[in-house]
Amino acid sequence: MKPKEIQELIDFIASSGLAEVNIETEQFKINVKKYPDSAIKATDISLPVMPQVIPQSLPVVSSNQVSTAVTTPKAEKAVETSNLITIKSPMIGTFYRSSSPETPSFVNVGDVIEAGKAVCIIEAMKLFNEIESEISGKIVKILVENATPVEYDQPLFLVEPN
Amino acid sequence: MFKKILIANRGEIALRVIRACKELGIKTVAVYSVADKESLHVRFADEAVCIGPAPSSQSYLSIPNIIAAAEITNADAIHPGYGFLSENAKFSKVCEDYGIKFIGASADMIDSMGDKASAKDTMKKAGVPCIPGSDGLLKTIDEGIKLSNKIKYPVILKATAGGGGRGMRIIRNDQEFEKAWNDAKQEAGAAFGNDGLYLEKFIEEPRHIEVQLLGDKFGTVVHLSERDCSIQRRHQKLVEETPSPIITERLRNKMGEAAIKGAKSIKYEGAGTIEFLVDKNGDFYFMEMNTRIQVEHTITEEATGVDLVKMQIRVAAGEKLEKKNYFPLRHSIECRINAEDAKNGFRPSPGKITNFHMPSGFGVRVDSHCYTGYTIPPNYDSMIAKLIVNAPTRDEACDRMKRALQEFVIDGIKTTIPFHIKLMDDPKFRSGKFTTAFLESFDFSSIK
């Protein structure tokens, strides 16, 4: 089940008026509980091992497989992500929250920004590039730590659009 | 020795380089475009960096993106594979400027061999036989006729700014010269904005035979014998083999020594290949030099036992080459399997491979990045696998290739496997007596 499908299922349950739902099929098992203050909490999502469609030529690679320098951060499986827009990295380099260690960050969680606002710097080959947001809205989450490497299309910020 | 190599390529060659690195204990970084997220080379590497959207110009051909990826992963060397930036002098220079070792030729070597006219000049000075012809551009028809009689008809007029077969005219006698000259000049002027022409002896129905070379930084250059790549369609190689069925031991030594002379004259370092045209008299002429690893390096590996990609890495890391040449100990053939419909004009057939099963067994090797469920992206070339066999004799190699082709299952798309099976049965192919014109008279319609 894809994260988006899980999201849709949770939304459906949330609007259904039910307090608790358990679903079990051959492929997966999911338990969703609705708390009194109506914040949905999805627990116990157990997905099976990916069905082995892939044969001998796609083995499970050695344990040091996971990329270390540029791990794409996992998007939160939270209910709130459905209407948010992700600002993704347009280039490869090192991500910085501010233009120098002494100056304040370009943006913080909760800030309201306009399209065109510089939100971060990505440095590559000794060149510092200011990355501008293409959308207006409120910064909901910052997905990358200061001074870490980022790759093309890597999610950087979650923005709640106006 | 390098600690970490970034592979600036994709598909089967990226896998090839990653495998060599793993065996040498070197860490690997794969780069990939958004379209190659599910690619095998991404999974096999220790680290992977997404470097751009699907179009090559914004990813695999983007020098800043690749250098940035090398920076953030602290790669100390870049292997460019073949195609893409492997013979891009600017990229080689940028790597040098950033202190990253480019596992390939220096910018100077790439430049000197990249320009066809100057490459020929360089080789001529080194004493490598070149196709006789004019010294630079022809000024007049009379000059042309005089020269043609000297080097003997047939000759070919070529546009200096040309390509794709345009601005070219074959001339067989004095009477045809004036008209050919006027036609070629007009075509060249219209197509390239430059109507300059030069003259060369026209080698009829040649064989395309290339010599593999390795050079170290201490001035040693060795050869690893020839590859016969005469089975071509529209100048694209489909099948390669070594040893060449028509090359004698004597000719092998002669061509090998000529190639070494040429490479030494530019102080060549790394793996490289010099391509020759060989006519029916066994005379060979320099055509061009490729300053990179080639697709068909595999058959040289199978026949000589030398791991060419590892040698590239070793030589780039400053190791010394043993002063010896290598000769084929076995016969090896490679068939390039493309996602194309050979029965219908080799129409490209991209899509999802629903079932992929590689052949194996004694003397069979498959270099491929495909697997069941893999979707071939439409943005890149159509080669899906290289099937390579080796055997004690040419006949056995052909039989083994046919056996392996029949075992190869690729469902969901059309491939050139049926063409290769038919080729292995073709009497002319089996005889070994063919030229680069062979496929022009091949009956493609009867492919199953």
C-alpha cells in the first residue's frame, strides 16, 4: 500500500464517524483509532515484504547499501500532509538555513512567506545560490538539517499554501 | 588507490564500473536522473545522488550537477563510462581543476584526437598509415584530378565541416570529377555553411577493425589485439568479435605496433582504441581514435582475460603497466541486444519488461541493467543487454551464441534477439568473409 493510499484511508475513516477501525487483508493489516480530541492516530500499520516480482537479477544488495551522505528524508506519515506543498531542491549541494553562521535563518517554522522569498542557500562548487520559494504560504516543517548535502528534487520545506 | 569513485553514467556500463570498484575495495557513488530512480546501478552503488530531471542535458550531461554530486559525496575520482561526458575535454579539465581524478583522457588528448583532420595529421607524423588524400582542403578541380590519379581511383570528396554522409561524393574516374565537385560543394555549402572539401582514397567494402590499447603515466603503451566490428547497420555496431577472422598473426603484430606508435606520440594514458579500415588486400588505414572505454571492451576481456575497467582505474591511480601485449586466447563474440523491432526497420520498442531471464552456462556472460518489471525510459539509448560468449574456436562461439540467444527471455517489448539468432545461422557470417556492407544485403523480412 502506498503512503498516499494509507493517507486516503485514514482521511476516510476520520470523516466516517467511527472511533476505531481494524482492517486486515492478505496484503496488509491496519489499525486506526480516533482520539476524543479528534486527532487521528494511525497505529500498527504492518505492511508485508514487497511481493517478490523481481527475480535473480535484482538481489538484496549488501548491508552497506543505504546512502549515507544523501539520505532522502522520509516524508511524515501524518494526516496533515495532504494539502501541503513541498519545496524541492532544484540543485545538488549543501543546504544552509542562513547566509552565514552569524546571520539568522532565512525562514523558521510558522513564518508566512511570499513567492520569491529566499528560503535557504544551496552551496556547490564554492558558489552560494539563494533558493527562492515559488509559492506563498506558511512554513510548516523544515525537512533538512543545516549544513547537510541535498540532491536534485529532494524535499526541503513543507508549506501550507494560502 | 582511490577511496571513492563517482560513476558519471547509467545503465549497463555504470554497473560494469561499480562491479570493478567493488572488487578493488573502492566505494561507489551512482548518479541518476529522475527517470532512473528504479535503475539497477542506483541500487548496486554504496551511495546515490539524484542529479536532475530526465533529459540528459540536465542530468548526465550536466557538468555542474555531476561535479556538485562529487563534492557532496567526497568522491576522489570520476569514471565517465562511454558516451555522455566521456570524451568531453571541458569536463576532463573541470575535474582536474577541482582536484578530482578523471578516469579517462586529459583534455589535451581528447582535443587532439577529437578533431578528425588534426588526429589524422598527428597519426601521419607518428608513422601510422592513414588513408591517402589531400593535405587539407582542395583548392581546384585540376588539383583534385591530379591527386586522384596519384592515389588511384576510386576517391571520395568529403565536406570538411560535414557529417551524416552529406557533402560526400564518390568519384571513379576523371570524367566524373567536375560534376561531383560542383554537387558536393553546393550540398556542403547549403548543409553546413562551409563548402570546403578534402579528398580521400575511397576504401571499398572495408572491414572495421580496431585495436585496444592501455597506456600508463610512465610512457608505457601496450595493445590487447584487435576487435572486428564490421557487422554494422547505418554505422551502428551490432555484433563484435575477436580475433578477427581475417587478421593473421603477422597483421595483428603490425597493426598493434602501429596503434602503439600512434598512442605513444600523444603520450596516451588510460584505455583507448584506435579504429582502422582494412581493405581486401590487408592494407590498414587509421580512421579515428576513441579516448574512452568502449561498449565492446567485453570481448577483449573474455579473449585475453584482462579486466579492462580495473586496469583503467589502476592506471589512473598511478600504477605501472607491465610491458607486454595481450593476445586472444579464446574466441569471443558479443551481440548487442536492443529494444528494437528488427523485422520492422529496427523501430524502437520502449516499455515495461514483463519477464526477463538471462542465459548462462559455460562461456556465457551478460552485461545488462534490466530486470523483470523494469521500464525502459524513452530518454536514453535502446541497448538493453550485451550478450557475450567465449569458446575455443569461432564455430563453437557462434553455436554457443545461438544457444544463449535462444535461452534469453525478454517479454513485453520487441528486441533484436531474433535478428541475432538468424545471423548466427547465416552462411556468409559463419564463413567470416564479410565487410561493413554485409547487412545491406541481409534479408530482415524472414526473421521469425
